[in-house]
Amino acid sequence: MSTSNQSNAAAVRAFRVLETLAGAQRPLALTELVQALGLPKQTVHRILVQLMDAWLITRGAGDRLYECSPRVRALAVNVLMHAGPAAARHALLEQLVEKIGETCNLTMLSGNDVVYVDRVETEWPLRMHLQPGSHVPLHCSASGKLLLSFLPKDRRERMIETLPLRAYSERTITDRDVLRRELAVTRRRLLSINDQEHLQGLIAIAVPVMLGRNRACAAIAVQAPVGRLSLDDLLAFEPDLRHAAEETAKTFAA
């Protein structure tokens, strides 16, 4: 095999490792990767070391479990923001904003934060300006609580235990047991509510973009100032958000 072909084969194997980690619902051990990839243990270990050196994957402190690094997650978000289906997702948000008259966004998990993959602002002068790519905390945003509630139990519990539950307003949930109960309710009703928990005077609701029965790959949310709408007003638009989420799910599945 030529040097060029060997390099190509190595690159493909490295990509397969990243692809497997990205598709997993939790960090994976070396033995699990070997089984999933069907490659020799020594080969997989060598690739893992190379990917860690390039800061493309990370390993948890004190364990032997591997996962994609923040660098890879940022790359994935950038792809989702600018790739072909992004235009279809943006059009769905635009239709939603036209119907509701308030700012709507599409969000995903990125490490310990929620990242705005896309966002369409309302034309009202009173609004919160955030660009796609902006990050907001998990524990006090509608999308954050929703996506956190759908994580596998072990990963969700690790995040609950390690998240800095900073108080952003007098309504922010800062007690871990209270957050656990909130997440249980959120997952059960497939709906998350932010009642001025991140910013005083700003409310929001979010619904999941589902890939399969138990996997929420993203969230669609609408937010508004309390001077313009109440939570009951926002909840009246829940069917519209769910329809947009179902149509958005088709762009991810494709």
C-alpha cells in the first residue's frame, strides 16, 4: 500500500472513532470502541492517543471513558448552522415567528451549556439580542432544562452534580434536588418552562426535536418579555412549536 493510501486509511479509521463517539449516548470505554469498530485493540488505542493529542477527544478524570471534545462539538454546531438543511430549519423558525410574533430559536447541547444553532428575532423593539452560536446556561433556560432532562440517566446525574448552579435571578433553581424534580416533570410532559429564571422579566417555553422515542437532538423555544405575554399566552402556542419541532426533526433524520 502506498504512503498516500495508508494516510487515507488512517484518516478514515480516525473518523470512524469520532463518528462512533459522537453517536453514543454516553462516553465509551476502549473495549466498547473495539467491539463497535471491529478493529484491533492496539489500533484503536493508537488512534485514541492521536485524537487526544489533537484535542479531538477527551477522557474523564480518573476513568477510562472517551468522548468527543469541546473542539469537535463546536465543529458540529458550525456544520449545523451552515450546512444545507440549515436553510430549511431557518425557514421553519421564520414561519413560527410570523405566527407567534415573538423570538424563536433552535438550540442544542454543547458541553455544559446550550448553544443557539439558529435564531429568528421578533420585530418588537423590546427583545433580547442573541446571535447564533451564543451560549446560555443549562439549569435556568427552557431549552437547557429540556435537553438536560433527556440525557441518559448516568450522564444527566453527573451533570446535575457538577453544574455550577449560579443564580441569575431570584427565580433561578440553585438546589440540585429541586432541579432533579423539575427535570422529571419536564421529561414527562415533553415541555420545559423558563419563568424568569435566566433574566428577570423574560419567559420562555421549549419543546424537543425528537429523533426516536427517547432521544431529543435539539429544542425549539419561544421567548417573550412578561410585559407583552404571559406564560399562559406562550403555552397557547405549544401546538405550533410541536409542529415546527416535528418538521425540524425530518431535517436531522435526512
